[in-house]
Amino acid sequence: MSQPPPRSTSTGVASRLSTIPSQKPRQLSHLHSQLAQLTAHMSDLENLLRMTSIQAESMRGLGAYSGAMFMAASKVLGEETMSDSNNAAQSSQNESQRHGD
């Protein structure tokens, strides 16, 4: 069958209490190293956020530049399409007038 859990005895409690003072410097040292690591990671994060901010501004400039290029290309190609369609319309009118004569 199942065994009951062992009861804590006064000697078990005393042994745990006696190890606490010896563990405290080790725990403090571990916490100090974790704090140093956290500080280093926060510094890295700050640098990365600064670079991200600079890159976001650059991306905004690139977006404006590419938008301007698309609008210019649209205007140029739109004018060419309009002149091509006008030329085609004029040539079809000329042909119809020749055939009509």
C-alpha cells in the first residue's frame, strides 16, 4: 500500500535552518550576477531600440521617395498612353476618311 509522507523532525528542521546562513552569500552572488546580466540585456535593448527608431525614420523617407517615383511614373506613362490613344484615334479617323472618299 502507500506509505505516509515522512514527518519532519526537529533534526530535519534544524539541519535546514543551519544551511540557510551558508547559502545566503551564494544566493546573493547569484542574484548579483543575474542583475548584471539583466543590466547588460537592457543596455542591448536600448541600443536596438535606438537603431530601430533611426531605421524607421529612414523607411519613412524611402516610402515617400518610392511613392513620388510611382506618381511620376504614373504621370509619364499616363501621358504616353493618352498620346498613343490620341494617335491611334487620329490614324483611325484618317483611314476612315480615306476609305470614305
